[in-house]
Amino acid sequence: MRDVFEGARLLRRIAGSPPLAGVIEAELLPGGQARSDEALLEDFRQRSGSVYHACGTCGMGPDATRSVVDHRLKVHGLRGLRVVDASVFPAVTSGNTNAPTVMVAEKGAQMILDEGG
């Protein structure tokens, strides 16, 4: 949250500096009235988003302390549970996630069929 507050204040300092201050009539959003940390955070929560598809929340890797699933897409420490979607990507892909997600799904489906579940 500290990054949100510092980022908002930095943007306001930049907008208030020459030559921008001479061409900016008023702050549109969140607006000059949003000064408190609470107001800035509420605005951030209402307007923030990502251009990326959700991925990487169950990253793949060999170390159970740093990843969620192993190379066979099995959840570390649990029997009978796999994750077969874009959440297994260890990092956000640099391109569209559709093709890599289809590849993971196809490979995961084959592993499940080969192992019988």
C-alpha cells in the first residue's frame, strides 16, 4: 500500500512541476479532494487493474517453499491434486497467454491420462 501512496504523491509532484503545471487545468481522478491515504487507497482499489491475464499464482518449481506445483503439475504436499491452467506459470509470459495455456492444458491432460489420475 505504501507504493500506492508514494506513487500517487509522485505523480502529483510531476504534474505540479514546470512545464506540466502550465498545461494541466485540474486533476481529473482521483481529484484534488482525495488527499488522505484512505481516499487514495479507495481510488486505487476502484480503478486499478491489469492488462495481463491472471497467471503465476500457483507457480511451478521443484522447491515446495517457493512454488505450488511440481513439474508434473502436482500440488506439493498433497496427493491427488493438480493445477492445470495458467496459474502454474512461474512468471507472466511476455506474450499472449492463450497458446501457453493450451499447451499446459494439453500436456497436463496427457499426464493425467498416462498416470490414470
